[in-house]
Amino acid sequence: MKIAIGCDHGGFKLKIAVVKHLQEKNIEVKDFGTYTEESCDYPDFAVKVSEEVVQGNFDFGIVICGTGIGISIAANKVPGARAALCHDTFSAHSTREHNNANILALGERVIGVGLALDIVDIFLSTDFQGGRHERRVSKISEIEKKYFK
Ligand code: RB5
């Protein structure tokens, strides 16, 4: 499994913890920045991770900012990206099962590291259920085709 990860300054510390956690589990992870705690703009890193995932270079993306909100909104502007902001484990497995989310968004200022790592593990180990959910995810793609010209 290959993971693309990115953050802004508000998510920098949590990103370091997530990268370490994945590496300890022998999961390949590529860090698309930011690489310091200097103030920066979350859309710059959201787009890098989303593009890599949508192009099929990585299985999943993880994006982190202070709240997880800005970076998830930006990540979802890339057609084909389905970024889900999850701050609980129920959402983490449900968004994989129902939405086939391909990017996990987290907010460093919202939850602790322990919960964040549990969310990462659950998100990465849960399969899409397909079936009726396939139809609904396809309808999201139809919306993209209508508006992303
Ligand atoms: C940066 O201060 C902060 O606005 C950003 O990390 C994020 O929370 C935005 O949604």
C-alpha cells in the first residue's frame, strides 16, 4: 500500500506522527510537504496529494491542517478526489464502506494523536462495500462532470 500525505503548518506535528506510525507498519508513505512549521497555505498541499491519488500513483491520501476543514475542502476540488474529514472511528470506517473515500482529512487542533492514529488505521484497512453505495458514488462523479469543465 502506498500513501501520499500532506499538511499545512497547522497539521505539521500530527503529520510527523502519522508518517512515523505508517513507517513502523512498513507502509510506504511519501510526504508532499509542508516540511516546516512556517505559515503556509493548505490548498497548495491539498492539491498535490489529491492529484497524486486521483492519477493512481498512490492508494490513499492523508491531508492534515489545523481543523482538517480547509484542506479537505481544497482536496475535494480535484475531480475524482473523495476526501473525508474524520474525527471519530465510526466515520473512518463508514466513509470507506459507503463513500469509497480515497483521502482522509484530519485536524491536528481537534483531536489527539492516539485517536488520529486509530482513525488512520481503520480508514486504511476498511474496504468499500459497493452495491447500492456504488450508485451513489457514481452520482458524485456525475456532479463533477456537470460542474468541473
Ligand atoms: C491555519 O491557521 C488554519 O487556518 C488551517 O490549518 C486550517 O485549520 C484551515 O482550515
